[in-house]
Amino acid sequence: MARITIDDVTKRFGDGDDSVVAVDDVSLDIKDGEFVVFVGPSGSGKSTLMRIVAGLETQSEGDIEIGDAVVNQLGPRARDIAMVFQNYALYPNMTVEENMSFGLKMSTDMSDEEIEETVTSAAEMMDIDKLLDNRPGELSGGQQQRVALGRAIVRDPNVFLMDEPLSNLDAKLRAEMRTEINRLQNDLGVTTLYVTHDQTEAMTMGDRLVVLNYGELQQVGTPLECFYRPANQFVAGFLGSPS
Ligand code: ADP
Ligand code: MG
């Protein structure tokens, strides 16, 4: 678990006249164990910000702190963050069990027994323990997303980053997985940054909502605050606030 500080972070792609400011001087304090949801139109910098926190992208300016340490110089692995994306990127030729244990085998000194126990308990938590010998192609979209979450849990990360993890699922599965992700996050207490463009997810899942537009932070507050007391016209329009 960890608190996260995003301190005056800017990200520019390219230079000169063609440069794009993907993230524009964003500052945000995220508490240990907090679930923060990021929303905004396509191109508003949500994914870039997540990738910067994860260490997959380097900010042009500003600092990222995780726990009490500035992690600007640390690569993704050292940041101890687990990411879940919309296309779950499971290895098609590996079984579910192998997909979940692969990262542990590569990056920890856990014994085979410890790895098996960890994978089994994560599989039970995600209700995929019957599927450990199957390959991703034999699973439904929802089951695959459960495996992706299971694979994130086994690493016992400090932080979860989820970038539109449910957007490939149908409405019924999305509803089910919303509950599942909230339950998981509650049980594990892992600090979570969650990107979505889904209204229901934005309004129901997080402790706080962060609204972005053109890389700029528009509002940070509880979902209800943002909805009923939007900071500006943009937030009101985007969230569909009553006028
Ligand atoms: P979102 O996830 O909110 O849709 P992104 O973070 O993907 O937004 O993109 C923010 C802006 O940065 C967009 O204008 C996008 O085109 C630009 N951008 C993102 N990644 C790159 C890149 N690797 N090179 C150049 N521009 C990029
Ligand atoms: Mg994105």
C-alpha cells in the first residue's frame, strides 16, 4: 500500500509547433488505500498520466512520489505497481495458471510451492480456480478479465493502475466486474487509480473522482460533489450535472 503524490507533472510529446501537451501541470495527492477514478474525453491525458505513474513514460516536468520516495528515476518494475488494461494481454499459449505465475517466476525469489499457493489463493479470490488449466482462448471475456485481475493480485503490489479495464465487456459483465473490483480493492486495501469513460463507473466506484480535459485537471472531489457542484461548465456538461 502506498500514498501517491503527483507534483506539477507535465508531459509534452514532440517539440516546436507540433508538440502536444498531453498532461498539463497536474498535481494530486492520493491517500494510502484510496480508490481514485479518472475521467475525461478521449485524448484528455488519462492514459499518459497512468503510464507516467507506472514508469512506462517519463514526464517532461514534475515529480511522482510513491510512499515517501520520489520515483522519477525508477523503472516500472521497481515501482511495484500492477496494471490492468482493457485488452488484458494474456499470453495465449499459456494456461491460466502459467499466465498468473509467469511474472512471479521472472521477478521474485519465491519457491515453486509459494508461487503455487499464491496463485491458488488469487484464483479463488477471483473465482477462476476451476480454470487454471485452461488457455485464454477457451475463456469468456469476463473470465479473461478475471485472470488479468488475478495476475495483478499475485504480485501483491503497492498500487493498482487500471486503464479502462472493463470497456471490452458487455453491460451485464461490466456491472458484475465493477462490484468485483470494488470488493477486491476493499479486501486488499491497495491504492488504486482507475481510468474510465463509463458514467456509472465514474459515479459509483471511487472515493474520489478526477476530471481531466486537454491534460488539465478540471475538478477533484467525491463523485457526488463533482456531479452536484461541478467546478465549471465542462465538468457539468461531461458528467451531465443537473442545471
Ligand atoms: P486518453 O487516455 O485520455 O484518451 P492519452 O493520454 O492517450 O489520452 O493522450 C493524450 C494526448 O497525448 C493525445 O492528444 C494523444 O494524441 C497524445 N499522445 C499520447 N501518447 C502519445 C505519443 N506516444 N506520442 C505522441 N502523442 C501522444
Ligand atoms: Mg486512454
